[in-house]
Amino acid sequence: ISGNFSGVGMEVGLRNGLITIISPLPGTPAEKAGIISGDVLVKIDDKSTEGLRIDEAVKLIRGEKGTVVKFSIYREGQSEFIEKSVTRDNIDIPTVKTEKVGDVFVISLYSFNAVSESKMQEAMNEFVSSKAEKLIIDVRGNPGGFLQSSVDIASFMLPSGKVVVKEQGGLTGEDKVFRTRNRQVKDFTPQNLVVLVDNGSASASEILAGALKDHGVATIIGIPTFGKGSVQELVRLDDGSSLKVTIARWFTPNGVSISDGGLSPDFVIKRTPEDREAGVDPQKDAALRYLRGETIESQSLTADFDAAVGG
């Protein structure tokens, strides 16, 4: 959430009890070493990950800049474990990247941190100035962050007063509704706005995608999202440390529980490990073809994770 830490630069989570890579962050040592989403960490510095908690794994992965951490990795389709040695570095979590592909403007949003709203505002202004008619919002591998950031960013694409997310439960048992502010850039439809998601899209990413889908302004393409619909509060303790406490659950405007298996895309399009290694992006290609009016077909896929932490 603060935007930086020291480690190798990847989100890790528990999938079927295994320490699994959700997504390497772009430009980080993890990505440069060839680690990809779906890789399972079998060993970290010769320590088996069997029975290891996610926080214990992260403590082993993080470390001082310049030190090396070794991974034994299981990758689906490979008959032998893959060995990787990665040199730790200071990881500055990227926020926004933009590009224009023909008449389609693409905004890749990597995090919902303290500067995401202002960076997204700049990107939306760039979109308007580009004269592009169609927009892709890419939140693949985006683990989320601040709730208010997702509400503010949804406001760029929805009319004022629309429900972005419903918060149910909490310590007081009171429900809350978060609505957009008057910040809409232009009118969007499922024909001119696509949101790209994958199993690394979590928390605030799911809130944004769910709100745009439920209000009928976007088409969702990718694979099912992570499914982190928990509301967490950061409590500062007297000794200077902090504690994250889950206090409620999130639901989309139409009442879909984000925690219940994540969000299902309108079109399921896979991106395999081989695609990633080859620099091929079928999901983005499908989004571009869809926005050009071409017909795309869903594939069969289910995937989800249980927890996520950055390492």
C-alpha cells in the first residue's frame, strides 16, 4: 500500500495449500528471472514450503537489496522442478502505464495505492486528448489496495451517485454503500470499454471491475478473479507496528459476493505460461479484436486463490 518494499517483486498466495505466484510485478527481479503467474514455490532457500503459512513464506522471500534468494519451482507441464536464483532489490510498485493501439487507448493499472487516483486522472486526461474512441482498463495482476481509490477511479467511468460497492458486516453490523462522485470523463458502454482481469486481480481490482460490469458500461475479459472480498482495517499499535484486521465483506452493486469465487468474466480467455514466456498476450489481443467489432469466443477455465501477499 505504501508503494515500495525490498524483495523480488511478486505477489504470492495460497492455492490448494501451496505457495503460488499470483503475479510478478513488471520490471522487477522476479519478472526478469522468468517467474510467471501460476508457478508454485516448492522450496525457498532450500526450505520446503510444505505447511508454510503465507506470512512465513513472505519473510523468507523478502530481504536486503543485493542479497540472493533461491527458489525451487513447480510449473504445470514441466516434468522437473525449475531452479531460480533471484537478487533482491528495492521494489517500487508501479501504478499506471498507458499506450495507444490504433483507435484503442490502454491503461494498465498495477495498484490501488496512495497515488493511484491522481495517476489514473492523468491517464484518463491522456485518453481524452488522444481522441481514441475505445478504452481498455487492464487490472491483471493488480492485488488491490485502498477501497477509496477504487471508488474514485470508478467515478471516472460512471455517472455520479452510482453504487460502486456494498460493505456488509463489520464490527458494528452496519452495512455501508460507496457511491461515485461527479467525475465522469465520458459515457461508456460494453462496446467501447473492456476491463482485463485474471487470477491476480484482487480486492479493489474486483470492486472496480464488478461495478463497471454490473452497471453495464464495460465488458470483462480474462479469467476468474482472485476472490478477495474482505474489508481490512489498518490499526496502528503503540510500539509503532500495525495490524490488519478483517472487519467486513464486499459485494458488487448487484449483490454478488466478491469472496465467493471472485468475478466471472463475460468472455473467458486464457493466457498460458508459454504465452507469457513468448511475450504473447491472447487476452489483450481478444480485447482489441472485440473493440474492433470482431467476434470472440469464451474458453473453459476456472482458477482462484485463497490469499495474497507481496514478496
